[in-house]
Amino acid sequence: SQKIEQNSEALNIQEGKTATLTCNYTNYSPAYLQWYRQDPGRGPVFLLLIRENEKEKRKERLKVTFDTTLKQSLFHITASQPADSATYLCALDDNYGQNFVFGPGTRLSVLP
Amino acid sequence: EAQVTQNPRYLITVTGKKLTVTCSQNMNHEYMSWYRQDPGLGLRQIYYSMNVEVTDKGDVPEGYKVSRKEKRNFPLILESPSPNQTSLYFCASSLSSQGAGGYTFGSGTRLTVV
């Protein structure tokens, strides 16, 4: 069956460190993978998209990698800050870009 | 301002009383979708629409209806709500189904069915 897993339900790190979040998928062949940030009670906010032929994408302190052989994406936040505390969701396209499905999310807490 | 607007933000209703949650976007997006979010279950897709008059079921369509008569609106209809439909609902839109620019989400509708 198809499945999207994110490494852990919650992750705590110290301010200034690099946070690394993992998204693994099974029985999908995505052409695109997205990452979102969600604050409690609010809608997800789009952060980055990476295509299957791109190994890495960067935006300010964010970096995303996409390994279609391992069926995995890594999401890095460098020099993390308490304001980065939120739930981060990965999403990948199902059925040749027709639609996106979301992983369960990882709740990141950056401790001062 | 480019946005997805959902109404109402909060709704408490009784079992069996038909209700509609509205969703409107002002970005001329082709693609729109409805999700429900429950603790421990993440975002689950209810229905999506790739364009006017084109709708498809997501993972959890039972008990819901949608329509897409015009590009900007995508209402979610609960014909006979039940307590298991108590949830936080989100509408989202995108320029295309491939989501190259990402999905824009509404602020959410918290529905309680008693």
C-alpha cells in the first residue's frame, strides 16, 4: 500500500543547530515533492518544491534534498531559531502530478 | 491580497442538519481541494477539483459533496453531518494540479457536530 512517513512525530533541537527532518515514501513515484510549515490551528504555508530531476534546492536557511532511489527527502533548517518551531509537512504528487498527498508531519521545537 | 477564504471559521451544528462550508480564491487558480485534519491522522484529502465541473474523490470522501460551478468557488457540503465529521477543515488552491507554486491554504473551519 502507499505510505508517506516523516521521521518522528516530534523533534527538539537547540537554537543555532541544524534541524534535519525526513520524509520517506512507499509505492509512489512522485515527480514533485513539497514542504510546508504549519502553526497550531492555522493552514499550512508552502515553503519549497523540488522536482525529481533536482537533487537539492535552497531558500535562505532552508535546504531540501530529493533522492528518488532511496525514496526519501531531507529538509534542513540551518542556524535554527525558536521562531522556526512549528509542524513541518512533506507532500508529494500522486498520479503524474494530478494531485498532492501529505505526510503526517514532524513537530519541531527549537529550544533557546 | 491573494488568498483563499473559508467561511465560517467556527461552526457547531447538530447531527443531520445539512451545512455548507464555503471556499473562495481570488488567484484564478485551476486546482482546488478540501482536507480534514485530525490529531494523529494528519491532513486527509476529501475531494479535489482540477477545473470547473471536474471533481474527484480523495481519500475520505464519504459523507461529503462538492461542486465546482465556477473557477473561484469550491463549497463543501455535508448533507447529514455526523459526530465523526467533527474536525478542522482546510480548503486549498493551486495554479495547476502539479503545484509548482505550492498550495495556498485557507485559515480553516473548525466544525463540531453534536
